[in-house]
Amino acid sequence: MSGGASDPGNDHLPVVPAWTCETCGGEWPCAPKQRRLLEEYRGERPALAVYLGSCLAAATQDLRGVPERILQRRFTGWLPRQSRSW
């Protein structure tokens, strides 16, 4: 394997309760995981928001010392905004 997206050793999964990346050690979701999630959920942005919201809820319980606004930015603040057609 070349370490691509299909390589399970390169999945950038979260290690809980610390919510760090098992692959690179960064805060989860790390930049590589963010890119991968955007690719995996292409066209399904609401589903990605629900998934990350559930991760945020769990992380809020695990990381009680981290302000909620910081966790919100970390888990969902990086999502691209969709334009509204009102």
C-alpha cells in the first residue's frame, strides 16, 4: 500500500477521551481528516454536520476543561458555509 485513503493505518481516527489523532497526534479532526471528511461527505454536507455534531457532543463531555466555543470551532468551525438562496 502507498499510504493513500484506502490504507487503514492512515485513517486519522480519534483517540478518546483525549480526542487526538491516532495517526499524526494532532487535535482531532486534524487537517488530513478534515480533507478526507469533505471528500467522503461530498454532496452530503448536512450528514457531515450531524456526524461532527455528535463528535462535538461526546468531546464536550470528555474535555470538560476546554471552553465550548473552542470545541465548536475545532469540530464544526472549519466546515465551509453554504450560500443561502432566499
